[in-house]
Amino acid sequence: MLETKYWQTETGIGGHGLREAAAALAAGGIVAFPTETVYGLGADARNTEAVARIFAAKGRPSDNPLIVHLASGEALDSLTERLNDIERKLIRACWPGPLTLVLPVKAGAVSPLVTAGLDTVAVRVPAHDVARRLIALSGCPIAAPSANRSGRPSPTEAAHVLEDLSGRIDGVVDGGETGIGLESTVVRVVGDAIHILRPGGVTCERLRQIAGPGVQVMTEGGEAPPPSEGLRDAERQGQSVEFVRDAAAVDESSEAPLEHVRGAAVDSVDRPRSPGVKYKHYAPLGDMLLVVGDDPDRVVAAVREAAEHARRDGCKVGIIASSEHAGRYAGLAAEVLVCGSRHAPAEAARRLYALLRECDRLGLDAIVAEGFPEAGIGAALMNRMRKAAGGRIRKV
Ligand code: TXA
Ligand code: MG
């Protein structure tokens, strides 16, 4: 067990604590820090031993590469050769900010563990003063996945980091709650198209606007559509499909709303371009069912029915609800957790991971969640909710 140091920064970002954290990073330590999306667990990206400690602390599979965080775009030269026009445009518009670009990597620029042996590296400049100042003080490019145990919801507060990693990392810099609450958007530019490998803080609509006419913005892999019709759509478009599951587990008419799905395989037809999207992610400990549909009354009715069914099966049940519908679950023997308004997906995005952790704290065995509209950040929100549900979705 390591002693995990705790550095408070809410009182200012220039203090001694941040310098100590930066020195720990420069010396091969692994330190968690806030970004505008979620907390990251950082190490010097050039130091293989330090990066190996990240994988060990998280229990992360070694074929899932890490994002390299820079204090500013100027340091990009050391990682990659040359940018094309679209990449330059994206960087100008989005950095610092929640956009990660996958770029050809310069040989030897970072540890091969960071790239998982690929010939590309994922890079971003976070829009969080504490993160940028820490990276600048360390003098290193900082490889940082989200600072959670692999498979768990990403941390949006320092307390979440400690819950998962206390005793396994050298320290955590506390910068309060993160703003966006979901991870960055990961993109790769191929020819004249921007491929979204993982939806996130920068919306698809925004990418279209930045890229302008003539540039296609494509979703794939991480943007898995709901099963059934989703599978057909994806097949038609030749995309890789993320949730290929046992038919019974995705059968919308299944009578057993919350049978065990935790052990079920979630894999993909093809090796996805972003290796991380094939793993089960962001999951609470209880089994989660996601209910989606356009008619709010039908969604509420289906959520109620699934919750009642699970309770009859002896489960401790929770409902993740929109603020508009929360009152309609009163009287059920279920904890009701309000995620946010259906009209303000950014609020739900900010709260989702903390709510999933709350589900665990309450000891819930079964969680029934309402889906949210997919516009804007709603796409990333629903991507994470589908993953948290292990692909178990009921469409009504
Ligand atoms: O907002 C974020 O991006 C947070 C904060 C800490 O910056 N970081 C984060 O890292 O979410 P992580 O490791 O949890 O997710 C990184 C994602 C994974 O899906 C990984 O497969 C993908 O980026 N990735 C990394 N390098 C890649 C590469 N060379 N090619 C394709 N995908 C890559
Ligand atoms: Mg992660």
C-alpha cells in the first residue's frame, strides 16, 4: 500500500501543493488531477515504468492506449510530425478543451505502453487551469486515463478517485468537481472526414460547424446505436458494432427485465479504431436497464414496470430519472435519483457518474434508468448510459 497524498487547490492554483504534485510526476510518480471533463491519473508519458504503474493501479488492459495531455498546443511538435488542415482547424477551435485528436506518433516520442504499440497517439490540451499548470510545472507530456478502477464510472470529484485508488497512487490534486462530467470527444481525421471514435465533451454538431461544408463527420465504434435496429443500421453503413450480445439480453420484449447481464460478453465485430470502446465501462455494481422511447408516458410506464418487477424478485431497486418525471415514480419501493432535466442534457452529463457511484453506495442491485434526448451532449450522455447498462436497453 502506498501513502496517497492529498493536495487541495481550491484556494488557489499556484501553491506549494501543486509544485509537489508536479515534482512527483517528473520523478516517475502517478498522480490524479482534475480536468474539465473528469479526473485523470497522470504519469510522464515518456517513462515506461511510470506508465506501467498507471495500468497496474487501474487494472487496465494493456491494449487500451492512453491520452497524452499537454499544457499547450505548442508542445505538439515533440509528439507528431505535421498536421493537416482539418486537424489544425479543430485544434484552433477546440484547444484548450475536451477534444482529443488521434495523430501519427513520432517514433520514440512516448513510451510504447502509452500507444499500446499503435503508430498513433491520442493528444489533448485540457481546459482546466489546475491541469495545465500541473503539466507545465512537471515539464512532461502527461499520459492520463480517467482516474477510476477499470470498468468503474469515471471520477468527477477527488473523493471518487480516492474511493477507487487510495493506496494505489502517489497522490491526488483536488480541484473540486469537474465541469463537463463526461470524457473528451476522441476523433481521428482520415482524408476529408472526421471520425468520432468516442463521443464526448465536444458535440458532433459543433464538430460539423467547425469543419464546415465538404467535411464529413462520422460516428462509429463508441457511438453505438441502440441494439436491434441499431445493429441493422450499423451493418448497412459498414460500421463496427459495439454491443453484440446474446439475443435474450437485448430482446426488448423480454419478460425478465433485470436478469443478470454482468458476465455477458460485450465485444465487437471488428477491432474498433479506438481500442477502449470495446470494454465494458462506466458501470455501477448493480445491473442496469436503460429504457428509451419518444413517448414520455410509455417510458415512465416501462420504468415503473421494470422497477416493480425487480423489486418482486427481491432486488433493492433504484431509478435514474429526469427531473420532469421523478415525481411519477413516487410510491414505488425504489430510490429515485434525479439526473437532470430532459431539456438540459449538460446537467445530466455532469451528474451521471456521481449518480452511478451513489447507486453503489446505496447498495442497489437493480437500476432502471430513463434515456435522455440525444441532441448535443445528449449523444455522449446516452453513449455512457448504454455502456453502464452493458447494452441492456428496452425500447418502448
Ligand atoms: O476526458 C478525457 O479524455 C479523460 C481526461 C482524464 O482527459 N481521459 C480519458 O482517458 O477518458 P481514457 O484512457 O479513459 O480514454 C482514452 C480513450 C480510450 O477509449 C482509448 O482507447 C482512446 O482514448 N485512445 C487512446 N489512444 C488512442 C489511439 N492511439 N488510437 C485510438 N484511440 C485511442
Ligand atoms: Mg476511462
